[in-house]
Amino acid sequence: MIAALRSLTVTAAVFAALRLAEAQGLPPTWEGILERARGQDVYWNAWAGDEPTNAFIAWVGRRVKETAGVNLVHVKLSLTAEAVSRVVAEKAAGRHEGGSIDLIWINGENFLAMKEQGLLFGPFTHRLPHFGLVDTAGKPSTVIDFTVPTEGYESPWRMARIVYVYDAARLPRPPRSIPAMLDWARANPGRITHPRIRNFLGSTFLKQALYELIDDPGRLVRPVGEEEFLARSAPLWRWYEELKPLLWRRGEQFPESGPAMRALLADGEIDIMISFNPNEATAGIARGILPPTVRTFVLERGTIGNTSFVAIPYNARHKEGALVVADFLLTPESQARAMHPEGMGNPTVLDLDRLAPEDRRRFAALPRGVATLSPEELGRALPEPHPSWMNRIVAEWERRYSR
Amino acid sequence: MNAPAPKRPGRAGLALCGVRIALNGTELVAGLTLAVAPGEVATVMGPSGAGKSSLLSYLCGTLDAAFAAQGEIWVDGREVSRLPVERRRIGILFQDDLLFPHLTVGENLLFAIPREIPGRRARRELVRRALAEAGLPGMEDRDPATLSGGQRARVALMRTLLSRPRAVLLDEPFSRLDAPLKAAIRQFVFDHVRAEGLPTLLVTHDPEDARAAGGPLLQLGPGLRDGREDPGAPAARNREDAP
Amino acid sequence: MGTAVLPLTGKRGSGSPLLALFPAAALLLFLAPVLAGLASTALAAFGYLPALGGTAPGLDPWRRLFAVPGLGASLGLTLRTGFLAAAVSLAAVLGLCATLHGSRLFRWLSRMLAPLLALPHAAAAIGLAFLIAPSGWVSRLLSPGLTGWQRPPDIAIVHDPFGLCLVLGLTLKEIPYLLFMAVAALEQIRVREQLAVCRTLGHGRAAAWLHVLIPQLYRQIRLPVYAVLAFSLSVVDVAVILAPTEPPPFSVLLFRLFTDRDLGLFFPASAGALLQLALTVAAIGVWRLGECAAGGLGRRLVCRGGARVPEGPAVSGFFGAVAGLPVLLSLGGALALALGSLSRSWFFPQALPSAWTLAHWMRHAPELLRPAGVTFAAALAAAAVGLFLVIGCLQNERVNGRNPAARTLWLLYTPLLVPQIAFLSGLQVLLVRLGLDGTWTALVGSHLLFVFPYLFLSLADPWRAFDLRYRTVALSLCGSRARSFLRVELPLMRRAVLFAFAVGFAVSANQYLPTLFAGAGRLTTLTVEAVTLASGNDPRVTGIYALAQAALPLAVFAAALALGARRRF
């Protein structure tokens, strides 16, 4: 029933999109798009805090240059919100064409914000030849981003999953539930932390805890208001009040970002860190920035999984080039590269069963990292809560602790 | 630190004993010996570059380290050549008055009165009297920049005298003044150092100054070197010359 | 002096009408954007910005601003660190001048200034963090041997709650800057003679400096000191790297509001920008009161015959060490970054990387090219345009015989005194409006706002000190103003001109917020990349960008010094 409804809305969206595409003067065929994309500069605004990801983007840039003649420029961001606010500023100033951003790495609350304010071009995913390979059924987060249907306004490019990385040399048996984590912290104060709350990993740390502490996790997929949030999140704050003084630096200071937290783990300042990359430990060992003794664990009751997307601002100057890049990200070549454990190591968004045998071999040939969990060990991915939960967690945290 | 002061050259007054100053191996002052009695004004003459100013710098202790200098300096029976400048009690007047531009006339003078003289009122009284003596009564609160050249020269002398020196050095202090003013200021200065009984050493290249001083006269160096004292930046000198 | 030249330049006022346009043009060029930006910010601060749906003016933005969590603590932190950094830097520089002026150490420190001035703030801050963090290089060198630490100690050194690390990071750049200004100012004061007079009056060296030379020196560097204070209160990039994070200093808080995806926050953020401006003005006012108090106290002491000031090798050693610290920390930080960028793995407490590699440089070199090119081109353009304007203004003084009022200096300083965020955010709205954001015009123009004052400051004194007799001679020989200027005056000034150019280049290469706002992500410089990547905290990558960021201005400085040292072009 729900699937039927969804396909109905998708169909409707497709028709609307076709009209829109014509109205915006996009070539009707992919060949036409490729032709126009040749020679275009595509400014991809992407968070730049993770070196393997930056290296991957640089590789994508070389490949789309070779294959399609597109000049990809990685505009490095320290916060995705910077790019969102730039598009808003352009819209506010009436620049509805020739905007400064062609492609943006986005998901969750930023996507919702842009979509609600009509800042996105689309729907466009149906125009991408490789979108058909995406495992939308097996990996629903490729079309439902933080409970918000993507409706073709953003295209997935990698899977992410919350894992915890720990140093097995110092911590043989990591705590595998949220309450156990508090018990462990009581015995080992100062040995765990999370990035600052405005960093997405900071709020993710609390969000994951909320999943396990809330009475009815099913409630998380719906938007939440102020009062209900306070009532339902009370167990989370009880847990956190106790944990906070047991955090690194007594919970008075937090690392700026995930990589900053990773440096703490590497230098032995903390023993456990949260990550959104299931391959974090292996990639870190391979790059020499994490000691070879680090390993990965997940919580017994499951961890949140989501998908990274790219979207195109409504006023992008080079939409054709942006489409070509978005499509390239979905090619088996690109997806296998993204999944290589010594690079980013992110699981693919594709359905391997739909691939040609030689493409499937690319994935089969990938080594599994020494510190990466198998799909069975990773277990079930929990869907992302509605973005309003995340926003309220951040606001409530700041209300309580920013003085 | 101080060994008991040898008591050779005369008790009171200023005496130099075997003073030699050399720069880069060239001797500027070669074994100068001279005694100046209290109230006497001795004159050292010589062309530019002969080492007149270096001699004064050596006496008051500000000679640049580039110079090699030796010789005894006796002030009232005490050898001071190893003392820091501020403890030699040798006052000096330069070509320029060098009144401190950020202080008033009164503050310039108060700053010179030794800290050991206590009491706000007593100190202000000293300043009042000094200004009256210089013919500048009531000018305590004036900005030095608003004074004429002659007035500034008199304030500068008063400032030096208020610091209670035991000897005074005059480094061509009249060369910047025009002729009529020059004579008057010269007289003013000589009168005061004589009245205070200060041994005084005047450096000049103006024979008129030497005649007016009336004390012993010493000729420095044959003046073989070329006259430029400082081959350095003309810009910097130019700035100093600016009013 | 001017009268001597007059017969050759013609009657007063009939000098060069073209040159007479320069001061007005320059003022317009850099005051107009500041004022326009401020006006735009002010409108938004009271809720008027139709583009974002703000059509009903009111005080709502201010209510929302004051409801931001942690605002009070953030303001407190900003005031504390700002005043402390400015005061410490000033004290260090004055102390250094007073105790060591004329010594070999002083000359050495002044010579080390040029490279330190060229070192971008962000790079210096990144290096500092990498040096003194609990897991930093210093701690690694001492551990576990001397400290017994197997793990980095749980002490907040970087991002410490009080903000001391931020203060240290700020002084790293402010001490060299103030020392540079002080050295220039001291050339205007007759230090040797006044010192000699004071000492023959019976005052020690230190007392002479305290009562006579420092008051005169301070008058000359007052505006730079205010600029340092304003900078300390409003800096963003250094604060992001070194300041506490919860809450951050007010400037960072504002920056976060401005870049929040919730565009509604633009209104309280604009109100905050005005508050930042008010804060800066108030801080300068308070500082001024402090000056008056100190001045009054100084005068009272002068009337008592001066204060007894401790002096001796211990005191001068102390100030030498304080002023030498920035040199040491900057060099140490740069070295640590260089080691980091060559490391494959380097875990605490290893003193040196356990495995080396060139891979990071190989991987990033191609990516460095683009921002390096933008940095270079923008800095070159800004410094060249700035130099042209400044020389025009100064030559106008010379030829048309107009000396600028002291007030003009204040105008010059406006972009340095007004917090960047207060007008850059408003300016960005205008740039987007005009379709100029992300263009070279906007980038170079926004850099020029900051390049021009620094250029003017470094060139004005040498220019005015020029011996006009050379010009008189030149004019009488070749009879053409242009030829006199190009063949005699400019070549004679080439050292100062080249140095000023290098200063302008470094200032441009150093700009973070203006690049961010005007570059719109299309044009990005090494500074922006370095600050952005510093958040990624991979010391190897950060090291590469910070070093690359520092290399360009340093190279230009070196080139300027080398060219200036040659007797002929």
C-alpha cells in the first residue's frame, strides 16, 4: 500500500519534472545533457573534514574530466550549512540563475530545509542512467532521507552507518549498549567524548543514545514538537547528565569534529569514538593515523544507518555538468572505489544483483578490512529519526550547557 | 663595588686624566689631561669630526660601543668613568634644547629635580624660582613647543641645573641660535654655572664662545679627516633639522 | 622645507590636479564599501531585509540575539581575551623597547619581524596548536622521559576554557606587528639624545623610557594599538582554531549564526554584528580611559622626580624572552607542521614520526595549485592597486603640498577598527545583489579594504621623510615631474616601496572572512582552505596547507628584501 502510494507520487513527480526540465531548457536526452556538460565547471560544495573523502572527490574530479570533460571543483566546507545559506542568500537577492553552487553534498536536516524553501532543482534522479542500479528497496534510506522522501531531489552516493571505534589494546571488551557505556565511563572517567553538538557527529552521538533510551522508538520517524520532545527525551538527558562529567575534559570541552576526535583516539586520550563510517578503523590503520590495534563495534540493539546524497540548487549555473557528476557517482566503478577499505570504505548504494557480472566482480574483489565488521556483525540498520528530533536535541543541549 | 676613590687630582672640580678615544684604529683624542676648577669654563675647540662630541659622550658615559676609550674622569675627587651615566652627576646641554615634548615646562623641570628632595610644595617652589630666574615666571603649564628658541634654551639650562650636577658639559649649545640671541644666552649660561660654582667644559668651533668663556682653551685634532660626522642617511638628518 | 621646492613646482595649488584626486578616490574606494556594508547590516539588525522576508522593522532581531544560549559567557570571553591579548602584546613591546632598544638582541628581533609579519594568523595558530597541545610536539619531546606520560595529559591547553591559548595565539602575531610599528615610530623620536639627557639628569635607563620615551612612542602607535585591540575582539579564524568552543568567543558565535542554514538567523546575527561594533567602540573607549589614567599617574610620578623602576639583566632578559617567544613558537610550530606533513604515522609519545612519506604532498600538490594561484593573483592585484593609490596620495601631499589632518588617519583605520563581520555580512548581501560575489573584482576589492591602510601606514613615514632636495635637484636637471618621479624619487624609495608591497601582499594573503564572503566559494585562497581543513584535524593535511599558506607571503617578503638590497634594479 505504502509502496504503491510512493510509486504514485514518484510518477506524478516524474511528469512534473519533465515539464519542469523543459521549462528550464534541459536537453531532453542524456546524450544532450552529456554534450552540454562537456567543458562545464561544476562547483561541488562538500564538507571537507575527512581526508579520504576529499581524496575520493579529487579522484571523481579526474575521472569526470577524462570521461565527460567536466571540470569538477571541490569547494571545501567546514559546515554544509554555509552552502545552504549561500543559496538562500542568492535567492533572497533574486539570483535565480547562474548561482555559485552546482552540486552540494547534503542530507538530513539540510536537505529538508532546502527542499521546504524550494531551493533545490529537481526531481532529477530519473534522468540519471545509473540511478536504476540503486537498491531503493533493500536500502530504503537511499530514497527516504531522515524520514523525508527524497522525491528525486537528491541522488545517493554512499551508505553510512554508525559504528564505534575502540582501541582493543586498551579496551578488550567494549560496552555494547547505551547504559553499559555509562557504566564503563563510571569506571573509566575521561576516556570517551563526542564532537561538539553543532557538529553532526556530536548530535548523532545523542541521537543514537536516544534510540535506545526512548520508550517508543517508532515515534522517532515522525516530526516532534517542543513539549512532546521534552517529555520523551527525559531519559536521554538523565543518562547524559550522568555521563557528561565522565567525558573527556570532564565534558567541558569537545573536539571540533570527528577527525579531531579521531586524533584523540590515536594519541590515547580516549578509548572509544563514534563514527558514521563503518570502515573508519580500517581506513585509519591503512593511512597510519590510527594505531593497528583499533577495532569496530556496534550496539547490540542496532545503530542508525543513512545515506549521503548530492543535490543541485535550483539556480545552479551548470546543471548538466552536475547531473553528469551525480550519475558518475552511481557507476559501479565509482561505487567500488568508494568502498575500497583503504579509501573511504563506505558501503555501496547499489543493488549488486542488478550489476553486470564484471561489475559485480569489482565488488567481490574488494578486500575486507582488518577492522571492519562483516554485514552480519553490523546487523540491522535503524532508520534516521525525523530531522526535527536532531534539531531539538541540539537546541536542548545548548539550552542546558551553553552558558 | 667601588674601591676607595683614589685622591689624586684636585678635590673639587672636573679633571680628566689621559683620556684617549679611538674609532676603528684612528685616534681622535690622544691622551687628554685637563683640570677645570669650580666656576671655571674650559673650552675644547676643533673642526668637525675632530672628536669633540665623542669626548663629551665619553665624559657623560653615553659613548657608542664602537669607540675604544679609556682615561680617568674625576668629579669632585671621585673617579666616575666606570659609573653608569645617571650616577656620574655630570649635566649636559646639547645643541638642541631637547625639552621633552609630551611634558609641560614645569613637568620638564620637576622631572629633573632629584627624587631625594621630597614634598610637592618644596619641589614646585624650586621650579618657580628657577623659572623666575630664567625670566620666564609663571610659565609652568606651557607646552615647550610654544616657547621661543631662546626661552627653550634657558629652560633647558634650568633643567640641567635643577638636577644638581657636579659638573656641566656644553655641546655647542649656542650654535643653533642667531647672533643677538646667542650672546645673551651664552652670558646667561656662563653666569649661572659660575654662580653655582660648577666646573664646565664647553665644546665649540666658534672662537667667540671660547673668548666669552675665558677659561683654559684646548685645541683638538689637526682636523685631517673630512668634515662629515655621519655619512649616513641624509633623510634622517634632514628630519632632525626640521623645526 | 616646502618653500624651497615651490619655485620649481609652480604656485601653490596649481600643482597637479590629477594627483589631487587620489585621496578622495582612495577614501571613496574603501570607505564606501564599509559604510554600505554597515548600513545594510544595520537595516537587517532592525529586521529590514525584504529579500529574506524582513519587511516589518522592529526589535525582534535583538530579542532573538539576547536569547541565544551562552551569549553572556561568550561576550565575557571575548572581552577578557581581547583586552588581555592587546595589553600583553603592548606591554611586551614597550618593555622590550625600554630594556633592550639599541642592543644586538633588539636588532635581531626587529629583523625577525618581517617573516613573522608575513606568517598568516591562521598558519601561526595552527602551528601553535600543533606545538603545545597535550599531545603536541613539545609534550611528545618530553614524554615519557621527563613527564612520565604514556598518554597525553587530560589538560585543556588548546581551547582552554579561560581562553589563554587564544591570547597566546593572538600575541604571536600582535607582538611582531606592534614591535614593527614601534621600531618605525622610534625613528621619529630622538631616542639616543633624550635618553642621554634623562640619564645625565640622574634617571636610570628604565625610568627614562617609562617617563619620557614611552609616552612619546605610545602617541605614535596609538592607532595600531587600537587596531590590535579591535582585531583581538573580533578575530574569527584564530579563534576557531584556539578559543574555547562552548561557548565560543562572540565573533565565532556570530559567524556560526551567519552561516547557519536557518536564514532567519541572519537577523539576530546582524544585530550581533552591530553589538560587536558597539563592543569594539566601547572597548576602545575604555582603553582610552585607561590611557588617561596611566598618563595622569605618569605625570604625578614625573613631578615627584620619576618612579624607581627595576632594571638590570633579569628585567631585560624577561622582556627579551617574552618578545622572543613568538619567534620561537612560530618557528617551532612551522617545524612541527613540516614534520607532520611528512609523517605516515606519528602516535603519542613518539618524538618523531615512526614512518615517513611524501604521499601527502604528492596527493595535495595538484589541489594546492588552484587556491595558491588565486591567493597569488588576488594578493598581487590588491597590493599593486593599493600601492598605486597610496603612492598617489603621498605624492599628492608632496607635490600639492597638502598635509593630511590627523583625522584622515582615523578614516584610514576604519576598516581595521570596525569588526569585519559587522560590514562584510552586509557587503555580501550587496555583492550578491550586484551579481559581484565570487568575482575577482569583489575579491580584490574586499582585500583592498585591508591592504590599503597597512600599505599607507608602512609607506607614509619613509615617504614623508624623503629628502626633498633630491627632488629639487632632479626637477632642475630633467625639468619633468614625471621623469623626476620615475627616475629619481621612486628608485630612491624602492626599498620602502618594495617592503610596503610585501606587507600588502601578506595582508591580502592573510584575509579569511573577506575571502569567504566575497569569494563565495568560487574563488578560494590558501588561508580559507587551511582554516577549513584545520577543522578536519588531520595534522598532515593541515600542515601542508598551513605551510603553503605561509610560503607565498614569505617568498614575496624575501624577494622584496633581496630586490631592495640591490643597489640598482
